[in-house]
Amino acid sequence: MSTQATPSNTEARRAFYERIDRHHLTPLWESLHALVPLHPQSRALPALWRYADVRPFVLESAGLITAQEAERRVLVLENPGLRGQSSITQTLYAGIQLVMPGETAPSHRHTQSALRFVLEGNGAYTTVDGERTLMQPGDFVITPSWTPHDHGNASDAPMIWLDGLDIPLLRFLDAGFAEGFGGRIQQPERPVGDALARYGSGLLPVDYDGRHGVTSPVFNYPYARTREVLEQLRRAEQWDACHGLKLRYTNPVTGGFAMPTIGAFVQLLPQGFETAPYRSSDGTVYVCVEGSGESVVGGERYRWGPRDVFVVPSWTTHHHRPAADAVLFSFSDRPVQAAFGLWREERFDQEGA
Ligand code: 1HN
């Protein structure tokens, strides 16, 4: 591109644009540089939702509507730069869901893929394609595209989790389909823990044919295991300047991302480890799981503690400053960008310089 300047308007040009407008025509040279920017210029903004602010509203919503009536009782985290679009980034949706003791959220399925990241409560369940899993704080739970799923809470405390879905991406593709099952919930067909034992233990059924397709057959990655892995690996002292110790959740059958459209990650940042500035083309949603600290995102400082959620838009430089040993969960559309050769990153450490 030779220049980023848009040609100036003359009376003759304006009159021409008006005449062709009636024919549903428009001049490319007026919008060329916005259509083909030199780098991503996301309309999404950096933002943070403090759990202490959000939780009271989420609990209050239980007095207004049941999970059954709402189908999913969720407060949507809307990016302040994308209001009205149910989007936290350009491609992803996030919301905070509440299931009260004794409640169920009816079964349905849709082509949108979903992840749950458990924030609060113990032992409520989600049933995915006939298998139930009990959810603990920090668990990463997947609902693959088009799988029937419902939730229930047989515990005696509210259950709250973060939902992440590829809703804006599928809306953009016009690829959304859904169906309900008359308000019912599924009866489990396999014992609790079946998928994790079968597919997520370094073993696979000998004749496994990969029938689960593009999504991991493991649908609950328990935090207890994840935390143990982080603790083991920290002993190697192989810290990445930009990420600390960062891992991605994988499909154990392929080694690829656990979900086709959403990449999920977990990272350990030891106390006092200030990361080097970094940016990548995948707008990313972060959840603080443990510890506390702050992140500087596009020059603004965001302080976080357990269960706070913050978002780093595409190509926005950021770095993290943990005040105590911190664990961050995050997710983005990285698998989609990577599949099409579009994903880019820039590191501002020695390696990147
Ligand atoms: C959905 O199915 C769930 O299953 C949560 O818990 C949030 C937001 C939009 C569309 C479907 C769930 C959702 C959703």
C-alpha cells in the first residue's frame, strides 16, 4: 500500500457517490484503508470486570427469573467498545452464569461451541452428550458444537461459572443452528469421569476411531490436575519472558487445541515476575484463578484478583505484574487464526527484538 491517505472529496465526487448510492454501489477508495488496515484496529477495548462488582448482580438475578425460565441465566460481559453485540472480543462471547441449589437449566444444543470456567461453587453438574461431570472451581469444561447439554445444581450453594462461546464468529459466518428438547434434562448414560479416564490419561481405547472429530473427547479438565502440572513444571525454572509458564489445553487425540474455534490457556506467573510486553492478533479473555496482580493493557493499568475477568483486544500491547504467585486462565480465537495462517505475535523481549 503506497499511502494510508483517503482521497479528498470534491463536489463532483460527492455528487457521483450520491448517484451510484441508489444503485447499491460505493467507491472502494473511500474505505480502502479501513478495509485493509496496516495492523488490526479492533473496535474492542481493554476492559476488566471485578468479581466483587458482578457477583451481587448475578445473585440478584436469581430473584427475578429461574434458570428454567431463562433457559440460561447469564449476565453477558459486553465489551465497552462493542455494546449491543453480546461480544467480549470481535469473535467471542463471555457471560457469567448462575445455577442456584435445586435448579436445572434445560437441555439444548447448538452449533456454537462453549467452554465453562468454574468460578464458584462445588459439585453442580453439566451433562454433555449423555455424560455428567461435577464441576469444581478452576475446572475447564467443554461443550462441543451440536452436543446436547444441560446443567443442574444438587449442591447447597450457588454455582457460578464463566461461559465462553464463539457466538460472534458463528454469527459472522451465518452458521448458527440450534434445537431444544422440550425443557427436559438428559439422563446420564455413562459413569461420571468416563471421558477423562478413557481419553485424558495418556491412554486411548485401542480401536478408538477419533469419532469425536474436531473437539477434544475430554470435556472436563479438572483444576486439581492442571494445578499439579503447573507446580511440577515450575521446578524446571524455564520461564518465558512474555508468558511466565504458559500451557495450552489440548485435544489428547491430536495434540491440537481442545476446541476448534477457541484456544484455552493457563499460565503461572510467580510473585514479582514482570512479563515483557507482548501482543498477538487474537483478542484474549483472561480470568484470574489465584493470586493477584495487575496488567498494563494498551497503556492502562488493570488490577486483578481471584475471579476477575479482563480482556486484551487484538494487537494490543500488554504485560503482567503479579503481586503474588498468580494463575491466569485465558481463551481466544487463536485456533481459527492459526488454521488460516493468520495468527501473528510480537514479543518485546530479547528474543523478539
Ligand atoms: C448456552 O447454551 C449456555 O449451555 C450458556 O450454558 C450461554 C449463550 C448463548 C447461547 C447459548 C449454556 C449461552 C448459551
